[in-house]
Amino acid sequence: MLDALSDVLRVIRLSGGVFLEAEFTAPWCLSGRISADDCKPFLAAPRHIIASHFVAAGHMQLRVDDGATLDVRAGELILLPRNDVHTFGSDLGVAPMSAREIIQPPEVGGISRIKCGGGGEATQLLCGFLGSETPFSPLLSSLPSLLKLDVRATASGAWIESSFRFAVSEIAAGRVGSTTVIAKLSELLFVEAVSQYVANLPPERRGWLAGLRDPHIGRALALLHARPTEGWTAEALALEVGMSRSVFAERFTALVGQPPMQYLTLWRMHVAAQHLREGRGNVAQIGFAVGYESEAAFSRAFKRQFGTSPGTWRRQSA
């Protein structure tokens, strides 16, 4: 399962940062969401943002829309895979303020800050993001609106937490070289949070992550990831994983949310986007590298997926 997730993260290239350090005293309550402008000191405006809040000290409550309220304590990380508008504070019954109205803009090379509250119990937050130019919809659609991870309970929890705090303090001091450390730690924590979520999925759950966990469909996904240029058919994949074509196609679609060949096209386009971003050959060569014999066919498929031609997408990414 982790291999397939690693494939996706490598291709969509998540990059992270911490853009805000906040100190609150109870009572306090804020509402907001991360914008592309928040990411600018660390990353050109990403097409998709995963928001994060790490409680460095104290505790808070957090809620998305009318969903359940989560209690988040020191050492815990909250991820919002779809960057929903959310409310968070010491007491969600308090009228929320807009985070935009009280942020203190950063000094050159530093991060923004917030310091407010009613003078009661203190809470320190580190607010960050993971961004991607090419969000992978099967992964995002199979995640809940909120993921909570107890960083201290992970295998390397103490090391991760201390490294995270150190990197943030370096950025706050204007030493921006630590942004790379934050990016890698953020990605590591995202993988850990997703892995824990998958481990606790009920058997009846559907979605891409449930497909990875299924022994037959997970094997098929691994084959598509490993050999995307092959002339796959549903029959060939079914044979490889030891199922009949009809049962395989039905199970794949039910779990992943789209038929096998549609998924293959999606994966090829993400791999092609990675090649375009990294400058690996011209458009025709990249199309051939992901299984297309003609540049025209590849360009049509790419535009259907990303809404623009491969050449335009490459220029915009640059």
C-alpha cells in the first residue's frame, strides 16, 4: 500500500511549509482557510492545498461546516485534505473572528504571526500546508475532511516533533534553508496520517485507499503504476491478478470509483505532467513515454484531464 501511495506522492510532488505561528489565550475562536497567497513565501501558487495545524502547546477544538467537533491537544496534527473553511478555537461557541483580520504580516524571509485572546489558558499553533500542481483526485476523494495524527505516538515522534519545531524557529529567524526540512517532514506526516486512516478503514469502505488495501485490486493498481506504457486491457489485468474479467472490472470500479482503463489514462496523464514539469523531452517524446503512439492523441487526452495543452501546461508550470 505504501508503495502505491509513494508513487502518487512522487508524481504529484507535494511540497509543504509553515506560514503562521500563532499564540492564543482563552477564550478565542477563528474561522478561515489557507489561500494560495499564504504559500507564496515557500511555493508558487499551488493548484491544490492541504491545510495543516500542529498544536505545539495547549489544546483547541476544530470543526468543518456542521461536522463533528474534534479536540486537538499538544503534539497532535490536524490535516484538511480539501482545505475546507474551518472554525477552531478554545470554545467554538464564541463568535469566530476572521484570521485574515488579525494576522501580522511576516518580515522578509520569516513567517506571519497571530497573538490574541482573552488572557486565559495559552495555546500555540503552527499552521502550514502541503501544495500540489497536479492533485490526484482518487486519493483526495477517498480521504475524510479531517485527519488527526498524534505525532508523539508515531515511531519517530520525538525526532519529528523536535525537528519540526527547530525548522520553524529557523524560518522565523529568517533562515529559509529550513523550508526543505519542513516540506519533507510535512510529507512524512501526511503519509503517516493516511496510513493510520487506511489501517482503521471498515471493510465496507469504498475509495482508492480501500482499493490499495484489497489484495486483487491493490495488485492491479501496482501493475498499472509500474508499467503504465503497456497496452493493458481489463482482461489482461484480470488475468494477472487471478480474477475473471467481469468480476475484476466490477470490483475495481466499485472500490476505486472508475473503470480500470479510465484509471490508467488518469495515471498516465499524471506521469506525463511530472515529465513535462521536469523537462524530460518534447511533447511527442513524453506522449510516447506514457503509452501514446501519436502526439495528437496524447495532447487530446492531456487537455481532457488538465484543461490545457501539454505545451501550455509546461510553460505555466515553469
